[in-house]
Amino acid sequence: MAIPASEQWTALFLPQLLFAADPERLYSGGPAPRALLIEDRIAARNREAVRLGVRRCMNAKEALLQTPALQLERSGQLVGQELSSILLSIAQSFGAALLLQAPNSGAAAIIVHADQSALQQLLDTVLRLKFEAFGGSGSSPQNALSAAVKEAQSVQADYDAQALLMHTVLKENLIAKPAPETFRLRIGVPSFNFKLQLERLEAAFAAWTKTVKTNAVSCTIRAYDPVGRILHTSSVLGGNLLIPIGKSAAAGRIRLHKLLYKAVLEEQAANLELEVVPFRQTADGEAATSPLVRSLTQIVGRSRVYQLALTGDLRPEAAQQHVPALNLSGSAHQREPLPAYAHILQASAADLPPIEIFPEIQSLPASGGLPIFNGPLELLDGPKRLSSAAKDPRRYYRARSATGELLWIFQDLQNRRWFLQGRFA
């Protein structure tokens, strides 16, 4: 697994969080069949359960129907503690982290702030672990994890993403805090269409706080203009949220601070404050190009990474052009609408172009100089010019067909032919 790195942040994706532990290794003796219940899935915990046919693909109902004497252990607290150990260990080893997102107990992602030396340390120590390092029969999870870490420090073994999850040692007892803590995070979003970007961000965090299953968090989002004035403030209060982010006073960076799980704390865990600002400006006042844009440009080429830009020509086939992404700047995103579009933005419904514009124009027959489409067309208004070019031969009309359809047509004055361009709602 390659760890994707950018100039500042490195994302570690941790899939299949709970079953990555391979719960069958948590051996439980005794004659009674035992199984571990992780959400709605089953894993045998001793040989008797395996002998009686308990398999990981079963759900709880299927397992109990096959083995009525099966003793189920719910894994929320057990695996929650183990997961907390991993994340806290990452926090202590690598200091800065941006966010951990867990939409359910089977997936998570950490974005850590780390330089190249820290990344190499992560690869060399934490990731180089194998499931075989766990202890055998009768070994507690704590002892198994300790043995795994010790072995990893002395044995250079291949690593995988799941090993990162389950090989670490619990270094901190998680206890309920008397009051929720407040963490702050600054986020840069494109200055182009800033309001829409802000609304999407609010919706994303609102959904996030509602879908995760651990602790509650209140989220306050403040939007600022480029000179630091508050434009907008909103609050999101969701239920059950993992909140493992904090602020390092020494470095002034966002870091992974703690992980609280439902078995330990049922009340609100933290307050999260987001400061949303336009993209940072460079010395000459232009917005810095996104690292993603630069990376994609290097991989696929400059001509294949672009953004659509308005041309000022209202003819559908000439209304936009491809602009290389590296040429785009903050001032380009903040331009006022082009003059050619001013009347469109303030137009009445009768003056607006149709909502359906056909990919290719369709030639229409004519009779007596008037177009025909399922019968003679009635011209409702026109002619209108869409282009300011003096030589533009097109004159546009709204027309009604015999069946009542409202059509968008034009006549080419050079050859007097009629064409169908689009259809109104």
C-alpha cells in the first residue's frame, strides 16, 4: 500500500476497521461455544464454536439458529478500546493530524501532518507488522499487542494497511472529561462560488455528525472574507461522533488528541470550530494552484487538466472554452459576470434560453418562407441576435408547434435556412 503524500498532508485510509483485528485470534477457552458479535457479523472465539459450524459469514440470527447454546460477546467496548489504542499511538508518534472520519464502525480515515522523516518512521515501525505476531491461546489482547509491537521493532517484515490498525499498545486510559473541549480547524475553499462551497461544507459536516456512531459533537462553522471579516456563522449539532482532533499549543498545528468511544463516554465529546477562508493568496495576489491540479497536470499533461470558462458568446456551441487549470487564478475566479451575460442574469422568463439545447442543430424544412416541424410553426417573438459580432448571420425565435411545444429556432440569413436549436420546458 502506497501512502499518498502531498506537500503538507498525508492521508491514511483504514478500511474494515473492526474485522481487521481478526477476532478469532482472541482465543477463549472452555467447553461452551463462544463467538464475537461485531455489528451484525459473527466470528468464532473458541474451537467449540468452530466445531459447531460458526463461520464469519453468518449473522447473529443464523449463528444462534445453528448453535442455540452459543454465547455471544458484543464487541463494542473490546474492539473500541483496541481501536483507541491504535489511534492514540499514532497521535503520540506523529503529533499532528487533521481529522479522523468514521461514518460507521467499519471504515475510517486519518489525515496526518508529517514531514518525510516522519513518513519514513511510520513505514519503518508502525506499518511493518504482521498478524502472526499476536499471541496464542490464552493471550489477552493487551499482551498480544505488546508482543506484536516488540516483534515489529526487531523484525523487518512486510506491512499492509490492516496491520496498522491492530498492532499497537494502549498508552492512555480514556476517561470522561468534565466538560467538552473545543478544537479549531482552518479550511481553505475556492474563492470561486464561495457561498455554494460553504453550503456544501455545512451539509457534509451535518451529515457526518449524524451518521457516525460514537460521540456527539457540536460544530460551529465561521466563514471569513479575504481580509478576515466574518461573513457567516452556522452551527451543527449531531449525535454520535468520533472527535479525535485537537490543537497542539507548541506547534500551533492540528493534531490527533484523543479518541473517545461510546462504552466510555455517552455525553458530548467536544466542540469543533471550523474557520472557512478563501484559498490563500501568493505574493502577487493570485491564488495558489491546488497541489492536486499540479499533480494531475504532471501525470496526464497540461492540456487534459482544464476548467470550462465563459467566452461571452451566447451561441451554445461557442459559449465556453477550455482553460488550462494552471492558468486559473484567484482574480480570474472573482471576476464579475461578462457584459454579454448581464441581460441574461436579469432577464424575464420569456427572454431566457431553453433549458434543453440539442447537441446538434437540426435542419427544418420551410413552406412560404416559414419553418415546419410537425406542421407549420408559429413564431412567437424574434428575431434576436445572441452574438455581438457584426457578421453573425443567426436570428433566433421562439416558436410554437401544432402540438403546443415551445421550440428555440433560428434562421441563417446567409442561406435563409431554418434550424432547430432547443426546446423550452
